[in-house]
Amino acid sequence: MAHIVIIGAGIGGMPMAYEMRELARPDDRVTVISNNPKFHFVPSNPWVAVDWRTRDQIEMEIAPALARKKIDFIPVGAWRVKK
């Protein structure tokens, strides 16, 4: 069994987590670590600035989204990686 850890849940980390879960074996663990409990879709920031969207419309809670795909989530920042 492997334990795959993804540091960061941004525009790169979230898709990587979903892809790794799909490619990993059923007994492998996938964990995402992020200091922010919400995913913020940065390319939509201009929409918020011009009132086309609200901040709530371009954010989502990370933990429930990952849990649906059986991906663990640790909502703290990573300071170092220790073997």
C-alpha cells in the first residue's frame, strides 16, 4: 500500500488529487494537505471584482469534495516533509 501526499489544494493540487486517486490502487491512500479549508478558483477573481459572481460562488469546501472520492484532507500548512 502506498501513501500519496499532495501538498497544496489549489488549481494544481486539486486536479492532481483526483487524478492520483483514479490512477492509484484501491488500497493506496491519497492525502491532500492545505492551510486553507476552501478551494478558491483564482481565474474567477475578475468576475467577483465586477459583480458578475460572489465570492461564495467561486469557492468550495475542500474536505467534503475530496471525501466523496475517498481522498483524505489535512487542513494545516505543511512546514516540512519528514520520512
